[in-house]
Amino acid sequence: METTDHIDSAEIKKMKELSVDARQCMEILEERCKTAGIVLSEIQLRQFGKYFDLLTEKNKVMNLTALISPEDVAVKHFIDSLLCYDHALMQGKTLIDVGTGAGFPGIPLKIYDPSIELVLLDSLAKRLKFLQEASECLQLSGVKFEHKRAEDAGRDKKLRGRYDVVVSRAVARLSVLAEFCLPLVKKGGCFVALKGSKYKEEMEEAAKAICILGGRMTSVKEVELPGLDDRRAIIFIQKIKETPFEYPRKAGVPGKNPL
């Protein structure tokens, strides 16, 4: 998907020289993306390489990720994030990444499709500061940052029901995650949950919560990380009616007492 024409290649050359590990990450990413049916431009690959360097360097002074090898970052972070991309659903749309952490899946999705209007939501200000610096370094425009707990964001009038797409990865079980995310989705929009191998179990236990919160599971895309025996799934939940006002409940309650 060639969507980075707005970035001048001369500007990309101004980035600091990439590390040996970053170059290895780029090589692995390009190879494994082909296996996954994902096409990245040279500029996008270089952005991912730079992101690798920024991530691993910052990880030395704050806990961003336990995965720092070129292969792990390329496959388990970058490709895992990109596998949830849906052109019809996301191109040119407002998308909020709830509990973004080190920027996944939001930053990879923005690199892949710059037309996305991205908001990164996290409860830790230090992480958001890193992501803001990284976004500037990667020349990503149209990225905003929200320092809030997910429960508080869902009750904020400026954020509630405002987004075409809400994505989240590795934050909580689906029954809890639905209460965090569905209040943020506008009616007719979609909540996209990136889940691991136990996704079927999570879907069954979350069915009641999703219904209460105004959602309906519309599809599940099973995915495999290329080169790994690691089955995962992308769950798509459409917002068919407004979430009742009492949800999300106060911070800490959804996790202790899921719907």
C-alpha cells in the first residue's frame, strides 16, 4: 500500500543513521510482510527501522516492551499490528488506540496508512511523551495524544462516541475491554480487538457484555504471525446502538466485576 507520497525522501535521509539491529529488523519485516500479503514501501520500511531504534533505545530507561530483538519487534509487534488493518474500515477514518503502551497497533497502522486520523490513549504520561517524540521523528502528522485511563475516557464528552474505529491490543480480556472501548465508538462504527490463541473462550464470555454495551460481533479473522506457530485473531464488533450512560463504570470496577 503506497500511501507515503507526502513524505519527501530527502527528509527521510535526514534521520539519523539506523543501527545494525534496525536494518536487520527492516529485512525481516520486508520478508515476513510478503508472506503475510503486506506490501511496504522503502520509506515505510525506513520508518519502521527508525521506530525500532527509538523503541529499543528508550526501553533502556523505561519499561516499554519485553520484546527487543529485531525479529520479535518486526513480527510480534509490527506485523501483529498491521494484520488488523482493514482498508474499507480504516482509510481516512478517526481511530483511537486504547491502552496503546509502546504505540501498538496505532503507530504501525499510521505508518501504513497516513490517512488515518490517529489518537493514542494511555494512562501513563511518560509513554505518551515518548510516542509524541517518536511521531515527530517519524514525521507522522495527524496524531493526537490522550492521557487518561480508559474508563475515564469513555465518560469524557469530548471522546465518548466520537470515533469511527477503536482498536486495542493486549490490554484486558474481551469482556472487560468491551466496556473500555465500545463507549468511545460512534454508532455505526467498529471496535477492533486484537486477541491471542484463547480468543474463542473470550468471545463466549464477552457476548453478554457486548450486547449490553451496544455492540454486535460481526466477524472474526484468524491470523498467523509469519514464521511462527502462533495463532491469533482479530475480532470486529460493530456499534449498533448507543452505550447506556452508566458504562463504563468507575476505574477498577470492570476488571473486578466484568459484565
